Amino acid sequence: MKQFLYEITNSTREENTFSEAVKFAQAHPDYQILAHIYYGLPQLDKSMEMVSYLKELFPGVKVAGSSSCGEIRNGQLTKRSIQLSISFFEKTRIETIIYDCRDKSEYDNGILMKEKTDSTPFVKAVEVIQATHSGLHVQKFFDALEQCDESVAIFGAAAGKYEDTSDTFVFNEEGISMYGILCVIYSGKDFHISTAYALGWKELGHSMTVTKAESDKLFELDGEPAFNVYKKYLKIQNDESFSGNALEFPLMHKEYGIDVARISLKCSKEGTLLLGGELRNGDIVRLGYGDPVAILDAVYEAQDKIRLFQPQAIWIYSCMTRMSFWGDDINSEILPFDKVAHTSGFYTFGEYVRIGKKVYIHNATLIAIGMRENAPVGLPTMALPRLMEKKMSGEISMVERLVSFIQATTGELEKLNHALAKKALTDELTRMYNRRRIEEVMEDFMLESKKNQEPIIVFLLDIDYFKQVNDNYGHDIGDMVLRKVAAILNDHMNDDCISGRWGGEEFMIVARHITRTMAFDLAESIRSDISKENYDPVPSLTVSIGIARMSLTDDVLDLYKKVDKALYHAKKAGRDCIYFGTED
């Protein structure tokens, strides 16, 4: 594997000859060529002019391009530039695909990508770059894609942009999309990849429960407008400076044991936060703050992992939050990677990396990807000494905000403890268990079932066309529908059958000491009762129900994926029905 890095001057072709790469291509005509283009200019049409030129110079070249809000070349930040990395692979096969999410849902496109991955010989990695767009939810794409073999590395980023008036976009050698998800498939016996990530943000203050959220929109924390957490504890106002002031203070939570940050990108007049990723009702969050020492410790740990892998090239996908945090010192955390191998990449609106089976959507995180062909040659480079500390600046420093936060929260903690303990287990709207508590019940039942060799069964119920209820009759009627469905579910529950609100219009049931036939009869009884209930002024209501039976090797994530897939089949079958998933 060989890599060449260039900065495109955005002028005449004569000034962009890429002579070294062209000579290498001529000397190695059988190599596969992949060009990454990190595009920091708003003129998206010009990007395809560059693609056409690259195709002339490098016949058969594959292209993975994205708009960005900061470009990286040789381990250093450049702004409002076009950075090009041209990688030559001796034995690795490269394929790029853009899935347009106006044609198919994110989940359906994810299934297509999963099937493509399964059918590709010696597939080793999938790179995913999403055009960030309101209404395009990459989480659903990953819910499908992560069903592929666990050995396949999955990584990537959300496209960035500099101006609010411009659009993010992705492109490959075939075209450009503002509504697409770009995937790059790396396959080959001799291709090797290592991924690492660094966060470093720390939690501070008391925990808060997400009481109303919908995908990447956070409406309420502990029953109050979500914006209040920034106003009350950090003295940040809901004005044109909100995103800049709040950017360095993400909401922190744990997702299957992994620390995940959610940055606040915007705030509505009503106090609703637009996040850089999803939160669900029942999630427990805390405010986070950037600790320079912890951030650099995490970066050097990631660098050590990549260094010992001995890559031939490194890509960095890092959150714009980190660029804001470090300011002029930003190169202190990316330059160490370039001491190992040529390093390029861009600053993003979100970072993706697979850890175990699951693909995590991160904010405020740096993702490092090392690649090489064949076995490493020689010894790894020496570890680097650790450098510098973050300088504090601005009208009100981070330390002052943290002091304000601590003073405001200390007096409240004792009063909040009792209320939070109850809220942590209960869904505010339906008064039934929330997602966190249902996950705990599932873990408890699964632990018991493995001891008794008696698998549990879970049900995932989704109200059909619930969005139309909210759109046509308003959220008050939608809330009434959710409460009535919750009441029907509660009527069917007992000590061995526990239900709760999973999120939005989805409900989860966890049952033990139950047979397949009993499970189907219970689901049918629930489906029937819900369809007969009066929801005036809504004329009628139906539900789709997926059912899955645990295998004794499953963990919570495995079981959730099974039942989620079963629900997907129930919807595909026409809704208002039950689908019992297979146990494989």
C-alpha cells in the first residue's frame, strides 16, 4: 500500500498534476486506486469536476468524497481547503456505493449494504460517510448493517460544512448526493485494519433522565425543557451564540457500557435541542466537560494502538467540538499520528466506529483508522513524549462555568435524589417502566434463564402509522393514544411478564416461563384488544408485534436485534400482524 497527499489549489489543472502519484500509477498499472477528497469549499458542483479530472489521470480510480468543516493533511489542520489522499492497493479490492435515502429507508439501505458485505469475498472493512441532513438518520442504517459478521470493521463520519447556508454532501466516482450514505468496501486476504477512538470528556454533576426525545431532538430532561440545563448550570443563553458556547459541554451517557457524548448543535425557541446523535426516552445523561489531560491521555492511547499496528496510512475523523476546544493548539492531538504514517482526514458532525458487534455514533470523539497490506516490516516507531496543556480563554472560561455548575447543583442534589430514583425507572408519559428499567429486567431474566436453561421471550410492539396520529390530531391526542396502549399492556402483565415503553411509539415486553404458543396467544390478545379500543377522535388503531426467543448464548444486544428484526418483518408483512422471528 502506498499513499500520496495533496492540497488542491482550486485553480488550473496544470497546477494540480499529482505528478508523483501519476508516476507511481504508471509503474504499477495493476494496483487499485482510491482517492479520498475532503472538500472544504461550498461549491459542490466543482467537486465533480475534480473527480472527472482524477478519472482521466487514474483510469478505474474509486472516489470517496465529503464536504467538511476542517481538513487534515500530514497530521495538521487546514481550513477551507480541498485535501486529496490517493491510496494505491496492491492486492486489496475497493468498491464504493452511495445509497440515496430518498429512494429507500435508512434501514432498507442498511440491509442492502449488509447483504453486499456478506456476499463480498474476504471483506475486511466498510467505511461509511453520511451526508448530514435533517430527517436522515444513520442509526437505522447501522442497525441493519451491524448484522454483518462481527469481524468486519465499520468506521466513518458525518459530513461537515462551514456555512449554515450550505449543504453537506458526499460523492464518489459516479456522482454526488446531499441525501446519501457513501460506503467504501475494503476486501482482500492481505488487507489489515485497526481502529481506535479517543473521547476524554468527563461527566460532571447529577444525572438527568431523558423524559421526551425523538431521534436527534431532545425536548425534555427531568420533565423540563432540555435547554434549561445549559441556562441553569452554565449560564449559556438561547441566542445566536448558543451552539458555540454549548459545543464544548456535551451530554454524556452510556450506551451498552460505552461512554458516548451528544453535542447540542442548535436550540429552538421552545428549548428543544438538536443533537449530533440520538437519545431515547429513559436514557440517563450528565453534562460533560473537556479535561485537557484526559483528552490527551485518550489520544495517546489511541495513537499507541495505531502505532503498534504499524500502518502504511492513517485516516483521522474528528469532531468539530475538538477543533473548537483546542483552538490554535488543535495540531497537538492529530500531529502525533503523522509520526507513524501519512495522516489525512477531516472534521465532522459525527464519528462512527464499531466496537464489538455494535456500531456507535459518537460526538466530541476522534476516530483513528490505520491500514496496511501484508505483514508489518521492521519495528514500530517509538512512542512519543506527551505534550502541552490546554490554554483557557474567552469572556467566561470553562473553569468559571464549571464552578458555577457545581455551586448550582450542590444545593439541589439531596432534594433531587428521591425524585430521580423514581424517574430513572419510570416513563413520564405512560407511568410504565422506561427503557433503562426494561433493559435491567431483561438482563435479570436472561441471567436467571441461563441458570435454569429456560430461554425467555421478548416482544417489541410498534403502533402502526403513529406519526399520522400526531400529524393529523396533534401531540395531545398522540399522548392519549400512548397512555391507552400502555394501560392495555399493563392489563396483560404479571410477575413473569413485564412491559415498558421502549421509546417513541415502541413498547417492549419481557416474559419468562412461557412457551412459544403462549407467547403468540398473548401477542394476539394484545393486538386484538388494542384494535378494539376507542381512541376518539382517531378512528382506528393497529399495532405490529415482533417476537423473539432467546438462545442461551445471547446477550441483551443480541436479543434486541432479534426482536427488532422480527418487528421489521411484521411491518413488511403489512402491519397489524405478529411475526415470530427465527432463533438463528
